[in-house]
Amino acid sequence: MRFDVITLFPDLFREFLAAGIVGRAVEKRIVEVMLHDLRSHGDGAYRKVDDTPYGGGGGMVLLAGPLSRCLDGAQAAVSGRGRVVLMSPQGRPLDQATCRRLAREPRLLLVCGRYEGIDERFVETRVDEEVSIGDYVLSGGELPAMVLMEALARLLPGALGDATAADRDSFSGRLLDHPHYTRPEVFEGRGVPGVLLSGDHAAVERWRAEEARRITRRKRPDLLATEAGGDPGAERDQQAGPSSDRTRDDAMAKRADRPDAAQRGRS
């Protein structure tokens, strides 16, 4: 899988791409990442990438021109247009169903905004999908892009040391994960549940399933309600598909009840 990242701060990604699951996936060539510096496509001698907003107000807005040129250059680097994803608080909330769908894409181009936002004309004409990692404000889209990249990388074959690990993660089966224990057998007077020491693998699996449901009921009962009504991600996966484009109006309608602070480029 290939990620092309459009950002004003490519150096933010260097350590991230050299460590952990993503770093190993890059080393194994399961994942390829190309960083595209938006500043190099700026206007004029000073490589200008932003300007004041029409209609007044504070902050700066990223220019459509440099963004389009940077995206053009990224798309021309290899064959295949790829799916363009803007990290935006106005986007679809990131969940495991969305991760599974996006992990099927051979190529994603991630656009990281900054400042008060991005010229809407770029969003309307060049962006296929907007993704949000939560209803809070960040200074830019770089951290959300890293979150998305790691969430997708761990779903790719060969990225994890244990090929079944991703299937057991929280949310993979609409339940939270079961509790985990390791040595020592007793820590500050608290022991490991006896079933985990029994050697009875069937009993261990039953205990884990029961504990996963118990923890989900206590911490995230909404997930059990969703499970009872079916997996909404299945229908969404089918509707979105690996290469289909949704209109911006549809995406915005899904987010109409979310805070519309001036943070288009922030998270």
C-alpha cells in the first residue's frame, strides 16, 4: 500500500516512519510512504501557501493553487490516481469499518491542512473523502494522518508479527478486547485469573469472550446496541467501495450536527 502525504511539515513524519509497526511495514516494503512538501509548490519567490480569508475574520487559509499543484505532482509520480483523503474535523468519524475499507485501497493521498482552513474550491474539486479522528482542535492534519496510517498499516498482511492479532483487537468484532495479563503471577497482592493458568485452551477462549462482553457492557454499552442491530460498517463498506466517490454535500450532511469551528485544516 502506498501513502502520499501532502504537508507543510514533512519532518514531523520522519521518526514516525522509522519506528513501530509503520516503521517495520516500511522496512518490509508492505507500506510505501512519500512525503510531499506543500511549501515547494507555493506562489512566488517566497513560496506563499496561504492568504487572508474573503469576508474577513482571523487566521489564514491555505491557497487552492499550491495544494492543487502539489497534488498533481504526487499523482503524477506513479500510475494510478489514488484516493484523496483530507484530514478534517468535518469528515466521517474514523472507525474500524472505515479503516478496513481504506486498507483495501492500493494508494491513498493524505492532505494535511493547517491554519484556519483550506480554500473550499480545492475541497470540492480534488478531495474524494474527508476523515476526522474526533471533535477537537489540533494545529494541523499531520497527527490525524499518522493515526490513519498506523490504523491501516496494522491491517495489512505481514505488518504484525502475529497474523491474527488485528482480528482480536478492540472493535474488530464490535466488542472491546478482553483483559491481558503477564508475569509476575502476583502483583501487589492481585493474582492472574486461574483459568489463564489452567492450560485449558477452550476454557481460556470462553473466558476471554465472556470478559470482552463484560468489559464492553461496562465501558461501551453503545457497541452492544450496535451489535444487536447489525454492523453498520458492512453497509457503509458496500456503499463506499474501494474507488467510489461521495459528494461533499453527502459527507457534510452526515456531519451537520458536529461543531463547525474554523478548523478545516486543523484535525
